[in-house]
Amino acid sequence: MKYSYWLIPVFLLLYSCHKNSPAATPFSYFVTKLPDDTIMQGGRAGVTLLVSLLNGLPDSVTLKFSGLPANISVNPGSSSYLASYSQDFLFFATDSAALGVHPITVIASSLSLPDQVSTFNMTVMPTDCSVNLVDTAIAHDTCNIGNYIYTVAITEGDSLYQVSITNLAGSASSVFADVNCPAATLTIPQQYISSNLSFAGTGTFTANKIVINYSTYNTSGPTVTCMMTINR
């Protein structure tokens, strides 16, 4: 039997290269954590998750959510791509979604690593009904010093659940009112429209009527109390 002794150095060289070659870097990844968010009943809220490759060759990472409360859904329901990637998710809340704070779990999984789990809070808020109060209408005031009729303009406020009322009491000025949609009430915190005149009051509203009981405070005169009625 003949031996090819010249092959021995080749085998030794290959063995040496294999023995001294560095081990492959294991796959690892990182998923951004979501901040707390809010959603309105009947509304939607979008979030973005970012999967970042840290080490090794790209592997598939699946994203999904757990613990969604009743009447809240998300689209897409899950996402699976090679790291790195980003994925937009859109949450939907029905009009019946329970108000309050709901913890939702984010689960990221791959075949070779334990799941990465994080949690964020989704706060369900009532639908902003203040837009339904927007109107330009005739106001009828019944006051302790007489009765008045004038035009008032109600527009959207600078923030959610807020309206701006222009020409209250025929003043040609604007005051803001905070709107409580579930209770169908509004509140005018005391606010000055001049250096000596301020307004404050509370009210109720329906689809057909707005009633506001307010007071005007004048540092140089008597306080005037009125009930303003707007029939819509």
C-alpha cells in the first residue's frame, strides 16, 4: 500500500488553521422599549419598534403584543424579519374600550435566544367631544342686573378637552373652558380679560343646548352673576 506522505503537511496545516480560527460571534439583538402612550375611545395610536442587530449574523426576530385589553386591537398583530429592522404598529380602540391605564407587554423572540420582554402603559381616554361644542350662536343671558342677548363664538381650544369662548357677556374677549366629556360639563377657571375684570363659571351641555352659570368679578364694581343659555 502506497502512502502519499506529502499530504501530511497539508493536513497539519488545515488542522492548525481550523484550531486557531476564532469562534463565530453569537447572534444578539436589542429592541427599543416603548414609552407610555394614550389613546382615545374610538381613536387610534401609532408606535414604532426598532430591532437592532448587536452581534453575529442576522437572524429572524418576531415582535408581538400580549395583554391587550378588551376592545383594543393592533395591526399588524405580529412582525417577523431579519434584524435589524423597524416596524410600525397601529392600535385601535373602540368606543367601548375601558377608560384607565392598561399595561401591555411587548415580546421579542428568536430561535436561538430567550425572549426579550418589556411593558408599557396604554391609557384610554374619553373621546374629545369639545369639537361638538364648536358653534357661533345667539346667547341669552339672565343676570342679576338684567337680561341680555348677544352672539357668542365657541371654537376649539389650545389643548384637548378645551374650548375657547369669545364674547362671553358681550365682552369681545375670549376665555377658555375645560370640557368633561363623560359628565357633559364644562368649567371656566377664573381668568382675567383685563386688569380689573375676570370671569369664572361652570356649565352643562347637550346636543341641543349649552347652559353656563358664570360670574364677572370687577375690582372697581359689583360682581355680576348670569346664566347664559345657547339653544342649538
